[in-house]
Amino acid sequence: GWERIDELRRSRPNSRQAFVAMSFHESLTDAWVKGFKPGIESTSRFDALRVDGVQHNGKIDDRIVAEIRRSGLVVADFTGNRGGVYFEAGLATGLGVPVIWTCRKDCIGEVHFDIRQYNHIIWEDVEMLRDALRDRILATVVAGAV
């Protein structure tokens, strides 16, 4: 098992794509537009992608798996406690793709105990999210790739 994990990590694509796993609820539109997307893209290393912005004719699940496989980073936001985000973060982790864990402060109590040990960015507003996300990517993902 450990050999397979090492193999996956070595084969990870050197991709500029950052897949964002999050709820598409309209209450999080500002978080996407003013927080996640600019926070990721201000690093000059990644382009943010949310699967609802991808045109396709197949099953959305297949598209999600394909996009995570071609991503160099996954940002998983647990605001709203969406089951799909757990799946997407777990898939990325299994593939050796770095995952940054986030959750809005008022929802962190709903996060399942299995992922509470991960260092989440706990955000209160979109500006805080944008800046913390940029800093975390630069400090852990970009710095680790040098």
C-alpha cells in the first residue's frame, strides 16, 4: 500500500489546475467569486476550477474524478457539510494531490470527526478566506514544490 501511495505521489501531474470542491448553494457565490477563485489565482501558480463551470455531456461524477486527477491542488470547503466534498477530498488524498481544508466558522461544528484533525482554514468573510487561502497555498503547496 505505501509503495502505491509513493507511486501516486511521484506521478502527480505538475498541473496549474486547482479543483475547488464546495457547495454550489447561492449563499456561497461570493465566497467563490471573491474568496476562493482570487485567493487561489493570486498565487500565480494555480487556476481555480469549480466543476459547475465545466461544459460536458457525460456524468458529472466522471467529470469530477477526471478533473481531480488532472489537478495539482484540491481545495475542499466543508461549509454546508456536503457529502460530495468528503468524497472529493478523500479521492484527492488517495491520489496524493495536496488538499487544503476550509470551512466557514459557523459550520465547523458540523464537520465530521474523521476530518477534524486536518488543519482547516476557518473563515468568517470572503476577504479573510481569500488572504488565508493564498497564504496557505504559498506556504505549503508552492513552497513544497520548489
